[in-house]
Amino acid sequence: MESKVEIAIVGGSGLTGTELIKVLLNHRYAELEYITSRTYKGRKVSDIYPGINCSLEFVENIDNHQLKKADVLFLCLSPHDSMKYLKTVIGDYRGMVIDVGSDFRLKDTGDYKIWYGEEHLLSQLLSRFVYGLPEVHREDIKGAKYIANPGCYPTSVLLGLYPLLDSGLADIDSLVIDSKSGVSGAGRKLKEPYLFISLNENFYAYSATGHRHIGEIRLERIVPSITSMPGSFPIFAISSSIR
Ligand SMILES: NC(=O)c1ccc[n+]([C@@H]2O[C@H](COP(=O)([O-])OP(=O)(O)OC[C@H]3O[C@@H](n4cnc5c(N)ncnc54)[C@H](OP(=O)(O)O)[C@@H]3O)[C@@H](O)[C@H]2O)c1
């Protein structure tokens, strides 16, 4: 029997963290060891999320000794928090890192500053992160120690854009990307625009002057001009059309 891969998740009580827990519980080679949540420390995952059959307790922190035992560290943190966290542990931690957040997707610190508004704290690591879109970078992902998971909109757009551009069917000078999602992308935040009463039977555009995911799409496919208009409507999915 092959040995299991020991997993640590930082930010395990949010939207991506809980989806990740569900996936890993069904993975035959994954062994969940540590899941952090400052809010729910000491509480079982299944007590907070009864739909997830996991008796592990959330911990506030993973200490260095515990972290060293992990083969894979998943970061499910908001923009800027992944790099801040990784900066504190990278000196001691030698395992694999998969960032579900957005801190290691862009390769250029200038681009990061433009789209995310802060200086990058681990610029020396950017080139070592593989963009984790398996349909395109499968071979690179297989050997990677550091993986940056693609964003939600970029995944939905790039999977259409690659075949369209590779086949020469699209006029790259006049691409319009029209994406819509629910509010899952905002995670667990409690904000008035994300309440049922605000969302139900509603539809609104946002980031009309440029969503930060455009930088990520441009990096993967050099498209001179993208007109993008994200919108939000009450679903748990993303719909993207490319014209
Ligand atoms: N939501 C989506 O559909 C989606 C899709 C693809 C990618 N992403 C990206 O994935 C990342 C996580 O998004 P999310 O939606 O899962 O966020 P979220 O629901 O807000 O969850 C964030 C998690 O991080 C923890 N946390 C927050 N600040 C922390 C800190 N400073 N140190 C340690 N833990 C901290 C929170 O728990 P405690 O506060 O209890 O510790 C929570 O578990 C983001 O970068 C997002 O852009 C999101």
C-alpha cells in the first residue's frame, strides 16, 4: 500500500477551505492532519459544518514542529494573506505548497502591485510557482513543489480562450469576455450586498473598469485588449461567454 500524503490547511473554515476538505476526505492518498481557523479553534469541523463528515478539530495555528511533518500545505487565504503567512514559515518548511489564493499567480511584482495594490513580499518565489491549470500545465504541475491555483473567472475564461486562440478562430483584437458569478467568490464575508435580500432575483455589474483577474488571463494568453464586464447573480457557479 502506498503511504498517505499528510496535509495541512491554513484557512480551512472559509469557502475554498471547506470545499477542499470535502475533496481531500474522498482522496485515498490524502490524510488531513491540521486545519486552521481562528474563529472555530477547538471545534470539530463537522460541528461547524454538519455536511462535512470530519472529526478533526480546527486549530488556531500550526506550530513549526507540526508543519514540518506536513507533506503538502494548502493556503486558502485572502489576497496578501498567503504571502504574509508563507513568509513566516518558508524558512523552516520544506514541503509542497498549493496556494488556493491569488498571491502567486502573477509572475511580475509590478503586475501584482497594479492588480492587488501592495508590494509582493516573496517576489523571489514567484517564478517557482506553476500556474495550476491542469488542462494546460499538467506536466509542469506533476513535478512542481509550488503551485498557484488559478482564479475562478480565469479558469472559466481560459478553458474557452485556449482552443479559440490556438485554432485561429478568434479575432484577438476585439475580444469581449462576459462573466457572471454568484457571490461565492467573496468567501465567508458578512456584507450587505451578499445577503439573500440583496441578491435574490437581482443582477448587477461590478469591477466595470477592470477586474483583477484580467491580469491573470493576460499572463496566460497574450491578448492585446480584453473588454471584461463581470456581473453577479444568485447562483453557485460561473458563466463566461467569449465573443
Ligand atoms: N470563494 C471562491 O469562490 C474562490 C475561488 C477561487 C479562489 N478563491 C481564492 O481563495 C482564497 C480564499 O478565499 P475564500 O473565499 O475561501 O475566503 P474566506 O471564505 O474568506 O475564508 C478565509 C479563511 O482564512 C482564514 N483567515 C482569514 N484571515 C486569516 C489570517 N490572517 N491568517 C490565517 N487565517 C486567516 C479564515 O478563518 P479564520 O478567520 O477563522 O481564521 C477562513 O478560514 C482567496 O484568495 C480567494 O481569492 C476563492
